[in-house]
Amino acid sequence: MTQDFILPDIGEGIVECEVVEWLVAEGDTVSEDQPICDVMTDKALVQIPAVYSGVIAKLYYQKGEIAKVHAPLFAMSVADGSQVNEPEINLPDTSAVTAVQSDILEDFILPDIGEGIVECEIVDWLVTEGQQIEEDQAVCDVMTDKALVQIPAKYSGIVEKLYYQKGEIAKVHSPIFQMRLSQSKPSEIVTEITPVVVAGNPNTMAQVTKAAQGKALASPAVRRRARELDVDLSEVPGTGKNGRVFKEDIERYLSLPKPDQSVLSVETKVPAVVSSNATRVEPIRGIKAAMAKQMMASVTTIPHFTFSDEIDLTQIIDLRLQLKQQYQDQGVKLTMMPFFVKALSLAITEFPVLNSQVNDECTELTYFTDHNIGMAVDSKIGLLVPNIKQCQQKSIIDIAQEISRLTDSAREGRVAPDDLKGGTISISNIGAIGGTTATPIINKPEVAIVALGKVQHLPRFDVNGSVVSRAIMQVSWSGDHRVIDGGTIARFNNLWKEYLENPAKMLMAMR
């Protein structure tokens, strides 16, 4: 009988692709899993394998033409009664997949996990191969250049294969693990089609290898055979295009003589000679890479200037100590930061230019009504700057609760993307670690940032000329000199300082 091959979904949002090259001709006899053609989407070059063995009856497109997803791509003459060993493709004719096995293998395709994100690092696997898991169970943690994201399971089943090792880079829209599902799962039968060229440039195809993709290039049928024979596909030399592994490659690999294990065991006992001047190269990824790009963009496009001052926190520290236990009993952690944030918001009301952003051409200045004040947090995955939204509408206690939530999330690297977006001005509390002054880099596209130094008890003169001990904190401002001058930031700082040195004035300024 003649069977149409229906072009399946080959990427989220992709509805068509270009036929780059036919690897067979009409009348050719092909075997299951043999590559038939290369097609180009707007994201990658994809190789289409045969689902059955048979004869190519018809090629529905010429080289260079546009093929539609869910439409016939080519037709094959197959022997009557031929069945799909493993359901791989969505076919409109359900008679073609009536012989579905009791279990279904399905790859989990890494979805879009943030605007503009095309890859992520596997931070940790929370499951192991062979483990039974439930729908929505956390499977792994992945790191983008913005946050740590936890990936849940779509279905209940058994984890069949983890395609990446911890620390490897996974591509969005590519498989990251495989599950064995029960037959009761809805019939979303997905073919495994491996992207060959991530950049979409056919000339680079030969440079993309199994290692670059993080897994061997092979179809589900070949993978199943490898599992049956307990063979690691990543160790099998593939003879297909771009190193694709066929069943014959597995058989050939098994026939090769294996190294003498006894010799290996002796060799492993020999201590390695390590040079005393050995170096270590570590890739910059995830949050650290994003921070590096952001800071480079800031210092190369924003003319920074720094303004420093000292603030006497004696009175506000006493106020906090009076209130600390009362709110602690209510489950609120009252640190000094909520006072700094609220005082900053009150000062912004009088100096709105500190809560603005300038466009790249420096022709427009946008003023923001909401005071979304960011806090730099030294998390386990790098520097994060979540922000407290609408501080102008929040009380000190509201801000304290938000600070606790964001700080806990940031230190675990699990800040929600919305908490990292929309900041209008930032605070960096370097004093929590140590140090008194700094020259902070503006968190572009904001126009100002302040670094808080550590609190020191220093001698100062009171109004009577007597020497007294006061709680002094150094602060260091960096401003965008395109829109803020020294006089403006000095007056703004003076108002902020007045609220902090005289808490009664801050309370009276609240609405």
C-alpha cells in the first residue's frame, strides 16, 4: 500500500519549512530510519528520517519549495500490514498507528522559558533514569541568563532517558529527557527530529556534532535498540550524515574488541602527575554572563559620576529596636532595609528625575509613576536585582514583607521573572558584607544607584560640642550625568538623609 508521510510539528510556532535537499529520489528503496530530506525552518536545519522501510513513491515538493506542517511531504509504498514499531508521527489516518504498544516513549521538548532565551544550563536533575514520576513533579533545575527555572513533568510515567549531564547546555525547543507513558495518555505522538544547525546556516552543518547537541543523533527506534542492548549511544560512532547513528552502527560497535579491563584497572592506580602551575578554565554562563553583559553595556554607554556622604542612623536604629520584637511576633522580619527603601521612595516624590529612564539616543526622558526599587542580592548563582513594586503605595511593614520574600527567593536563585523586570532605581547593600564606600555601576536603563556601607560607631560632636558615639553609614551614589547633575543628586540625597536621620519627619511625610 502507499502511505503519505505527514510533516509533523518541528518546533513551537513553526507552520512551514523550506525543502533544502532531498537525500533520496522517487523509486529508491529505503529502510526504516534512513534520512529522507533536510528541511529548513526559521530556527534550524532539520533532518527527516523514514518511518517505514519501502519504496519512495512520490516527492510532493521540489528542492527550494515551501512545505506545510501537517501536510504530506512524500509518499512511500510499504508492504501490507507494515506497522510502526514505535509511534513517532502524528498521522491523520489513525489506521497507521493502530498497533501502538502498551507504552509510549515521548521526548520532553524544552519550552520557551523566557523572552529571547535560546539555551540554558542544566543545574541539577531532581530525578533519575528509571524513576516513576507524577504529572507536575519537578524534574530538573535549569539556569538561564536571568533566573533559575524548575522544569515540571507534563505527564505521569517513568523517566526513560536524561539527554544531558549536569552542567551541560540544553537548547530551547530540543528534547531534554524522555518518558515512558501509559497507553491512556492522549495520542500526542511526536516524532524525534534532531535540529542539526542551531544557527540556521547550512554551511555550518558539518561542524555540529553529537557532543554539541548534548546527545547522539538517532531516531527513537535506534534509541530503543540501544537500550535493549545496554549501549550508550554517545560512544557509538555514527556513519550517517552529521554522525547520525543507525542500528547497523550499534551492531558494529558491539562487535569491536573491548579494552582489557584488568589493564585499565592497573593503569588507574598510577597517580597522575599534576603540574604545580596548573590552571583551570571555567565558562561564564547564566546569571554571571548576563551580569557581565549588563555591566559592560552600562559603563560603555552611561557617563557615570559618583557622590558620597555619611548618614547618622542612631535615631532610626533605636526606632527599629523598639519595634523589632513586636513585628517579629507577627512574623515580620524588620531590618534596616525597609526604612532605606521607604525613605528613598519619599525622596523620589520630590525629585522624580531620579525615577526616570533615558532612551539610547538621549532624546527622550521617561518619568515613572511607580517607584520600583531594586535591591542587589548576592545569591548562590550570582548577582540578582529583584525590585519591590510600587513602593510609593506601600507601608514600611509591606516593604519589609516584600524584602523578605524577594531576598529568600534570590538567595535560592528562584526569583520570578516579573520580580526582576521593571526596576526604576537600585540599592546595593555592600555594608552587609563589609566595606564603607564603593563606586556602584548603574543598573541600565536606570539613572541612579546607591551603595550602602557598613554601619560604624564613630566619634562625632553634638550640638554642645561634646564628643559622642554615633552610628554612621557611608553612602555612595552613581548617577547618569546625561540627565542628572551633581546639584540634583546632592539635594536628593540631603532629603533622603533627612528622613533617615529624623524618623519623625519620614513618618509625617507618608501619605
